[in-house]
Amino acid sequence: MMIDSEQITAMILAGGRGSRMGGQDKGLVELGDRTMIEHVITTLAPQAGALIINANRNLDDYQALGYPVIRDELDDFQGPLAGILAALNTIHSPYLLCAPCDAPGLPADLGQRLGTALLEQQGELAVVHDSKQLQPAFALIPVALRHDLQAYLLRGERKLRSWCRAHRLALADYSDQPEAFANINDTAALRRFESKGNQPMP
């Protein structure tokens, strides 16, 4: 038994302020010959039946990539959970696969491993564990959790990790490639990624 990719809508989280990137919209920062979000799209799109982008700035640039763009339902950049809630309230598939726009080394089997973990471990949602810590921005979330998440946000809570830990978690073990989940949060990290030759998948 497995979760078919057609049951999954993938969402790329690109709705943040980009504060540590000097206010730049991280998804649109160039890495090699493409933007970071284009690298993520290349790897993530084949893993799902549909793909959407969560963005709150530069909407025309994101829409030009050819995928639906949704904004947070909450104002003032409330964090990734706001984007996740907007997606859960929008999509028609039973599962949402999340990944941030600043992780160009994304694994090609992310959806598959998360889906397997969710079913085998009978979790309420599945997240990545890189052998050292949870990586909650890489998650497979059943749409059935949307009311739970909405209630959490209405209480004024905003922490993704805390919301995940409040549920029975299934863990997708990525101890074999923890570097795949390195976020490029600032210009220095971008340069390190390039200098090490860690080019995203073509």
C-alpha cells in the first residue's frame, strides 16, 4: 500500500520576508542559470499530481513560472504555517507535500519516502528527520488537519515545529543525505553552496 503521487499536491513555500537575504525574495535569487525556486520545481513537480506556489511578493514573477500562486490568508508574513493553511484550504487532493523555496538540493524521492513513513508508522503527518533534527518544512500533511491548524493559528501560535510535535509524527529518515535539506538563508550560504559544486539536479 502506498500513496500515489496523484493524491498529492506539492507546494513550494516562498512567502517569507527574506530578512537574512537582505530582504530579497529568496525564491527569485539566482543560483547558476536559474532561480532557486526553479531548481526546486524541477525536482518537486514530478513527485505530485499538481504543484502550487505560496508567495506574498512578486506575484507576477511567480505566476510566470506557470503554476498557481496562492497568498497567505493571514496578513503581515505570519510564517510557513500561514502558507500551509492557505494551501490546505485550497487544494483538492488529500495530501499536501511541502518544501521551502531555498532548498535546491531537494531529494527526488521526498514525496515517496514521506508517504511510506506516514502509512507504515501510522502518523497524523510525516516530516523529514536528517539524523540530527526534524526538518518540519519538508512534510506530507493530510488535508484533514486543516481545521486543527486553523485553530492553532487562531490561538496566536506560529511555530511550525511546535505544531508538528503536537501530533503523532511519522519520520522519513534521511540520515543518508542530510545535506539535501540545507537551506540557503543568506548570501554567504549561497556562495558556499556554489563553491562546493553542490549544483542542483538538472
